[in-house]
Amino acid sequence: MLDRFAAFILGVAMSELETNPEGQPAKTTLDILEIKAILPHRYPFLLIDRVIEMERKKRIVAIKNVTCNEPHFEGHFPDYPIMPAVLMLEAMAQAGGALLLTEIPDRDQKLMVFAGVEGAKFKRPVTPGDQLRIEVTVLNWRMTAVKLRGVITVEDKVACEATFLCMLVPRPQAAAAQAAGGAA
């Protein structure tokens, strides 16, 4: 039943990717259920809450609401909670992954993984109560790899920026099933 519901949500999300009557890409948004139908991440590691803009193969803008009850704040740092910088990079990658995986027909058999990070800069701390605006722009697109530029802002001030490369790889269970099928 859940798989049928996820397929329905993904179908709705994918239908928004069609062009409008003028032939321009339609503005696309995704809520948390649509994001979960695309990305394999789950709490506590799903780091985008909503997609507010998406242009196919060009750019995506996502939102992450930072709350004090997130598990990393317990130890980073107890008296001055700061979102770990690596989680900001991960949030950018997840936004890029949402953009990339909408274009992949067999996404349930693939994972998007980091392949490199360049020029990461962290310009201000992110604390509970902040809302991250995560804008990711495509620099180079191939069907198995994408080079992206991400910028995270909080109240119109840059908190983090980086250029990164993500690749599509087979999911381990899909690769094992394919190998078993080929051996028979």
C-alpha cells in the first residue's frame, strides 16, 4: 500500500515537471511527502523540508527549518548549538539529489553519492530557529554525474557555499540482485 502511495506522490511531483503552455519549464514545488518519494534519506538525516523552486536540469531551491530538537545539537555544542558544517553540505547535496533523481527513471535502483567537494566556505554559524534557503545550480549535467554549485543563506546572508560533484551508483541490493540474476 505504501509503495502505491509513494508512486502516486511521485507521479504528482513528476507531472509538475512538464512545460507550461508557453513552452517554459513550470515552477515546481515539492512537499515533504514528495521529497521522501524521491530521496532515500529519512529522519534524522533527511535535511530538506520543502522545495520551493525547481527548473529541470538547471536549479533547485529548498528550505530546511533548523530546530533545537535535532540530535546533533545535543553534542555540537551543548552550550552553544551550531549546525555542523558537514550537514550543510549534505543539505545542499540532498537538494541537488532531488533535482537529479527526478530525471532518472530507475531511481529506486540508484543512489546519489558525493564524489567531490571544492571551495567549501562557512561564513556564519547556523543555530536552532534559522531557516536555511538552499539554492543549488547545475554547472555540468551528465546522466551519471552532476557538478553543482550550492549556496545556503539565512535571512539573505550567506552561511555556506561550495561546488560539489555527485554521482549515481547502483544501490547495493539492486547490484546484488542484478549479479545473482546474471549468474543464474
